[in-house]
Amino acid sequence: MVAFGKKLKERQIEEWQGYYINYKLMKKKVRQYAQQIQVGSQDRRHVLKEFSRMLDNQIEKIVLFLLEQQGILASRISKLGEVHAEILQQPDISKISELREKYRAVAADLLKLLNFVELNAIGLRKILKKFDKRFGYRFTDHYVSTRANHPYSQLQQVFKHVGLGAVVGSISRNLADLQDHQGSYLSIYDQPSVSFQDPVIESVKAAVDRLTHSTSFLQFLGQHALIMQEDLPSPAEDHVDDEEYHSMSLYLNLANTFLYMVNTYIIVPTADNYALSLGAAATVCGVVIGAMAVAQVFSSVYFSAWSNKSYFRPLVFSSIVLLLGNALYALAYDLNSIAILLIGRVFCGLGSARAVNRRYISDCVPLKIRMQASAGFVSASALGMACGPALAGFLQTNFKIYKITFNANTLPGWVMAIAWFIYLIVLWFTFKEPSRETEEKNVPKETSTGAVESESLESGLVQPLLLTSEKQQRDEDDDEDEEYDGSDEASEDSHNVAPSIGSAYRLLTPSVKVQLLIYFMLKYAMEILLSESSVITTYYFNWSTSSVAIFLACLGLTVLPVNIVVGSYISNMFEDRQILLASEIMVCIGILLSFHVIGPYTVPQYVLSAFITFVFAEVLEGVNLSLLSRVMSSRLSRGTYNGGLLSTEAGTLARVVADATITLAGYLGESRLLNVTLIPSLLIGVSSIMATCYTYNSLY
């Protein structure tokens, strides 16, 4: 592990030395600003203005040199192109070989230029992060968004790298043309499926991939997954070997995610009727649904710890427990026992292996497809959320086999028990346990931890400056204390991880607590909406189970389209902070519209308010997790008690409290259930808006 300042000095090309970011000077300035503000000799606004000007000057220096070097490379390629045209007229093997080597020399110089961009991007991002931590600002978001969106943006000149992409394409095409493909000359443009392999081109492509790894949509989905991505790692630092990667094991983890979400929501349309059939009140459905969440509070911890040693055994255990839990849930009807019903749901919660699923993607999937896998994780969750209620709508039958009843109440349990049994069989014979030796080399950046952020760029704009893979490191005064491992962020020693949930909580800064409050609020609001939907719609509109199932399925189907719109368009037009605040306000508006104040309560009012609440809660979740990853302590980036676990626990506790609220409010009567459960949602929502405004007010 090497200090970044030292690493930057070692990797600099000597003749380009004056064009790199002056990291040492910028770091010194940050310390000076901190001292000046502390003694009151400088105004904060003046510091922001002066620091912005310094950054602009540094970026301009990098940009002008980059453009100059691109021109030199383009000129060399143009001259080689003239020679290439002559050789094609009179082919000569020796001249073709010589020309190929010259193109490779240009590619090698291009690789140096890409490394130049990468080092400067890392340096700029580290300085921005250091400034944020010193002054408690979210200055980075403001600086990057204002510079990147300007029509004369120099940031885009550096990081959009259209010119560099054109150079890569030209070199690749010409080298491919010079390669003899069984007597014919193939163009990479005419035959995109033909893979041209040349070591130097592969190295160049790997460097480009580190800058433009995935699309904004995949990035936005990845934020929901809370899976950590490496920050600009080189191929040598991606310790997941393609040969060791087992695609079937990844699919099994995604299948586990899908089935668990189906399992969670398949009972929602019928939980109230099931409670009534066992002699309990309809509002006991809150306890029935929430029992799974209560157990998940504990299962998240032991699965997070277990995944440090194995992936296969936790998944097997999860499948068995979920199989038993669903069987007990179904048998409770014939046993006429609400206790067995609740025990079955607790077992289902104890089988929640989502921490293992995240961990597997983070540690065992190659970097080049990790963001796609993260997006797959979120897509599987969204699809399961939609399929659960929809499947319940189809299970409307009633028959007996050997005194065992199969009806709308019990069939969800039996169907899921069979599904988990089939999954267990497939898992047992096809899952491949990854090598732990590989993971020890690839220091886990913790799977269940927070927030996948990709190195992606929108239209090529590199995210390193947006703190994409935020594993916050401690901001030390001396360069020697600031470690750099080649992927820009130093992994903390094992003794620095949080040893307990209490110590992890004490590491939370006020801004992190605000983000967790927002996460709690949105999960609370969503759980209230979903869990009481069957009771509310039956009381006010006399909906059938099938109608409730269709309604909930439609809500679930909005997740991916909303993410497409936000991830591909809205996130490019507004800052995360603005989207966050606007989404919070819209969630509160949806809650307000849900209240039954005067007159009859109508279907359009309920459906419209439900969609507003649910859709903007989904938007809020993605943006909130993105911001949460940027302010999380590096000591919470890995270990059992990590940032992802804290986020999961906050969301799970919100579901528990929401389901308990529904059950307690039921004692006041179904006529008051809606308004009584909405009041806490509104109060928490308003509190989160106030906390958000207070937290971000210091910067703006």
C-alpha cells in the first residue's frame, strides 16, 4: 500500500510531469483553508470561490495537454494511413509487419495517455473528497454538476474522451485490416462480431473500460443493490478470474433474490382473509406480514457473517428454512393455529439470504460484468415484487388432498415450498463454491455494503469525480498516511472494521444518519401502503383478492420503468440532492392525498395517491442509496457490521414498525385504520424533509 501522492509521482511520465494535477499543492491548500476558516481569517464563500478557481486551472492544464497529445496521435495515424494505402496496392509481408508494429507503437502511446487521464481523475476526485471531509460540504456534487453541464465544459473534454475513442477505433481497424483472416480483409465495422485480438489493443480497451464501464441506467439500478464496485481498478487488480467465474452460481443467487421477493409479497393480498379464517382480526395481517421482517433483522447479521466463510452453505440453509417456513404457513389453516402461521413467517424471515447474494456479486463476479449483475439483482427483486401478488391472484381455488386444504390462503405457502424445494435441488447439484484464496487476495469490499456505484459515465462522462465507488477513507494530514492501492482507495486493515453493531452506529456522521432516516421513511411509507392495501380496499371498495393482486402487481411493475426514466434522463438534468428533496416532497404529497377527510373515499383517489407514493419512494430509494454511499465511513465498507447491513436493518426496522402500526391501529376499527396509519408516515416524511434541508443548507 502506497500513499497516493507517492504513487502519482512514481507513475508520472517524466516529460509530462508539468501537466499532471499538482496534488501536493492542492492538498496543502485544503489544509490552509481549513486553518484559515478555523481562526476566522477567511470567509467560507471566498474559500469556495478560490478553491473552484484552482480546480478550474488544474483541469484546464490537463485538457489543453490532452488535446495536444490527441492531435499528435491523430497526425501519426494519418501518416501511417498513407503508408497503409500504398501497401494494400502492392502487398509486402515485411512491410505489413513493420506497419503493424508502428500502429502498435501508437497504441502504446495512447495507453500512456489513458493512464494520464486516469491518474488525474483519481487525483481530482481525492482532492474533492478531501475538501468535502475537511469542511463538511457536499461541494463535489455542486462543482461537478455545474462544470459538466456547461456548454464549454472542460470536464467533458477530459472525461467524455470522444477523441480518444476515435483514436482507439482507428488503430483497431487498421490493425484488423492488416491481419490476414484466411485470405480476406475484414473491417471491424462491417464485422462487429469478429473479435480482433491484439495484446496492446486489449490493454487499451481495458483502460477505456475503466473509464466507461456501464450505462447510467445500469448505474442507477446498481445503486439499489448496495454492492460495492472497485474504483478504477486495473485488470491486474480484478482478482476474479474469468476462468474461475461460474455463471450458473450467479444465476442461482439472482434466482434466490427473485424467489425471496415473491415469497415476501405473495401473501399480501390474502393475509387479512387468512387471519380472519383463524379467528383473528383482519388487521392482524400487519403482524403476519411483519413477522418475516422481524426475523430478517437477525438473519441479516448472521448471513452477513456467514458469507465471510462460504456461499453454498448459507444458500442451502436459506432454502431449507424457507421450505419449512412456507409449509408451516400453509399447514396453519388445517391446524387452526395463528401461532403456527406466525412461526412459519418467522422461519421465512430467518431464511433471508440477500446479504449472501450481494456478497457473491461483489466478490465473485468479474469486474467487467459486475454492474450488469448488480442491475440483475435489482431487476430480480423488482420482478419478484410484481410477480408475488400477481401469482396470488391466480391461486383462487379450493380443494383437499388427504385432509390438507388447498385454497387461496394456503396455496401461496405450498407453491413457495415447492419452488424452494426445486431451487434446493438445482442449487445442490449446480452451485460451485468460489475459491476462498481468490477472495483473500481480493480484499472484500463487502457485498452487503453500501451502494453500488459504477465507474460509469453518462455519454462517456467519467464518474470518478462524482465519487463513484465511495469507500470513504480517512483524511490524514500527511501524504504518507493517505494510502493508495492502485484502485485509488486504500482498504482498511482488518482491525479497523466495526467490531459490533454499536460501534458501527457510533461511526455514523450526522449526514449518514439523515440518509438512514430518509431510508427508514420511504420503507415505512411503502410498507404501510402495501401491507394494509387488502384491508383498505376491501373495506372501502369491496375489492376481491384478485383485484388487490392486480393492483399490487401494477405497482411492482412500475419499478423498472421508473428507474429507466430517472437513471437515463432525470439524473442527467438535476443534481442528486435536488432529486432527493423533490422525491421526499412528492412522497409526502402522495401520503396527504391518501387521507380520507370528507365525503366518500373513491378508487381514483386511492389509486392515484398510492402510485404517487410508491413511484416517488422508488426514485427516492435509488438516489438516497447513491448519496449514502458517498458519506459512509471507510470502516463501514467491509466486515460483518458494514454500511449495507446498517441500511438493510434501517429498512427492515421500518417494515417492522409499519406492520406493528397497522395491527395496533386495527384496535381502533377499520374505519380509522387508514388515517391513523398515515399520520406517522406523514410526520416521518416531514421530519426527513426538514433534516435534508438542514444538512444541505450549509453548502448552498
